[in-house]
Amino acid sequence: SAVISQKPSRDICQRGTSLTIQCQVDSQVTMMFWYRQQPGQSLTLIATANQGSEATYESGFVIDKFPISRPNLTFSTLTVSNMSPEDSSIYLCSVGLAGGYGELFFGEGSRLTVL
Amino acid sequence: DQQVKQNSPSLSVQEGRISILNCDYTNSMFDYFLWYKKYPAEGPTFLISISSIKDKNEDGRFTVFLNKSAKHLSLHIVPSQPGDSAVYFCAASSFYQKLVFGQGTRLTINP
């Protein structure tokens, strides 16, 4: 298994500002994933963060809005830029282990409220 | 386009009885299916999975059934316990570790 720590756990933000969420894993992993869970909705994949290369974004998500860094095999950040109330969500970092197929491990999530 | 659907937002079951959670999918390319459990203020935790080459997988009180022709999977919990009260998400994958989730079903186990 993997232990994943996310910061901040929650925050209240003003419209137009940006916030960076940090994700730390207790072991080296190749791929890290960032998900969003809007209120009452399912988890939606934002992007896959690969170490040493640009993140791969899913349809509907763009780098200008959700820039991602992956400086090493245990750490990643997701920035939510120029926030609006529609960005109020839980943002979750997840990782899969080598040899696994879909058994992702998730952090506790970062609950953002945009006023 | 919701590729993975959980049509029941909530389910209430008596302690000791069977809980059955259902999930439907539309993408025939999905070849791996998973169930996750989520408590409030925590991230989802992996529960059980099944490959498309199987139609049943058991792990203790949890059994997942897959009906590929109907594009339907279900999670059976027997017997249900109060600690099983949580939101359950089904998920599907057609590419290594890239999951598509359903909307979730809130399961409440009543004593």
C-alpha cells in the first residue's frame, strides 16, 4: 500500500485567487493522478502527473487552469488558478503501485470552497 | 456522457442482511472493474476488483459479480455490519490505472 499526505486538507478561497495543493507519497511511484469530486458528483480525473515530463490532461481540463508539477517520484502539486465558485470541490491525489492494475490509493483530499 | 452509472444514490439495509449495490457501464472497452469505499473526510479506499475474464470474485464478506453481456456489475456484502455504512463507488478501467468512477451510492446499515 501507499500512504499519501495532502495539504491543505481544506481552505476557503476568494474568487480570482489561486491555490496550490501538495501531495506527498511515502514511496516512489511512477504515475500520480489528480481527481476532482464536485458536490454530489463522482470522481473525475483531471490529469496524470508523470515525473520528468508534462502532465497529461483529460478532456475538459487545461494546463493554464490546473498547472501540475512533478519534481520527483514522491511529490506533486496541483494549482487551481483564477478560482471561481464552480471550482469548489474536493481535490484528490492518488497513486498506483507497480504491478497493480487499477487499485489506486488516495489521499484524504483537499476540500476547497471558493467564495 | 456518464460511462459508469450507479442509479441508486442511497440504500438502507438492516444489520446482518445482504447489501447489494449495482453499477452499469456503457464502454465495452472497459476490462477491469473496482469498488471503492469512502468515509466522510477521507479518501476512497480500495475494496475489491474483478477482471473482465471473470464473472465473480470474493473477498471475505464482499463479492463482486460481473455480467459483461448486460454491462452490469454488483457488489454483495454479507452479512452487513454498521461499519459498512459509507459511500461506495464503482469504477472501471480500459487503460492501466486510469479509472472512470460512478456517482456513488450511500449505504446505511441500520442496527
